[in-house]
Amino acid sequence: MPFSLLRQQLSVENRLPDVSAVNHYANRKNTIYPVILPVPDNRKNLSGRGKVAFLSRHARSALALSASISQASITELEKDESGAPVPSNGYYWSLTHKSDFVAAVTSRSMIGIDVEKIRPCSASLFRKTAKEEEWRLSDTDRRFLFFRFWTSKEAVLKAAGTGLRDLACCRVVNVPDQYHLVVHYNDTDWLIEHRWFDGHIASIVANDCHIEWVFA
């Protein structure tokens, strides 16, 4: 379906703001606008394929809003043979969805975004996600640090178009504060910005961009 038609299908339940009210943001250079949408309560009881299909559509609604704010011309959402998003008219894009929230973003540069709910995780998953030298970079509670590491690495791998098969190749090399960290991957340092909200964390590849988070 042409992406230009998607906004015509956005329902009232998405509670999207009037795009004319936020277009002034788009005048700022090197600014990107990740959009986070809550999943409506009456959709949280979905399961199976119906749930996946709804969350995918809802995430594309978030992408439509991000594109509108950025004045990005995205006409088609296609993926390559490995499942990585293909840029549309020179704009990169990324989606993510969980049971309670979806998020999306468009950018002129390689981009990735991920959202996770903060919850207990197994020790084996901790070991899989990062090495001991990475954990020593911060004295933050490891449960919170785990989700910073996981979402950051996934955002980088989405931006690079490689996916989680390269998780072991990503290494956190700097944790300057609770809102940023640096991941080294493929001979490149990637700056990540976090946003904490409602028991969740969102992480996005920031690099040289200014991030304006949009909650709708």
C-alpha cells in the first residue's frame, strides 16, 4: 500500500495531534522526531496474528506522524532480502512495537529505534547481551543497565541493517550518563540516546542528530 495513503487510515484511537501544530519543529536541521504511541486498552487483549497485525499497523501510524513532522517524503515501506528496511526517497526509517507501546522514526541518516518494558530477566540473557567489561562501565542497577544495553545494541543493528545475528559483535564502550551511551560496531562508534517512560525504555541512534521525542 502506498505510504502516502496511510495517514488517511489513522483512526481516532491513535490520538495523533494536528500535524500543522508541530510542523514548526521540522525547520531545525539535523533534528529527528521519534514518535511513541500507546496501544489502546481495547486492543491489548488481542493475541496471535491479530495482535501482531494490529501492532504493525499501529507502528506504521507512528511512522506516518514522524514523517509528517519531519516533512519526509516516504511513499513505500519495503524491506530487502534480509528483512532490513529499504530507504524511501532518501529517508531511512525504523519501527518497533511491544504490547503497550509502539514507536517509529524517519531520518536522512541510518536510523534504528527499539522499545522494551523493564522486567526481570535471566542471568543467561545478561551474559548473552554484554561482557563483564561492559557491565563495569556503570554502577547502575544491572537490571536497568541490561535494558539500556539490549535496546541500544538492537537499535544499532537495525540501523546497520544486520539484525540480532551480530549482537555479539556490538560492544558498549562508554556510558557517560543515564540518557546516553556509545556502542562500537563495524569499526564505528554509535551514539545512543534513551528515553525512560511508563516502565519502559526507548533507545535510538542519535549520532550527530538532535532528538525531539514525540508522545501522542
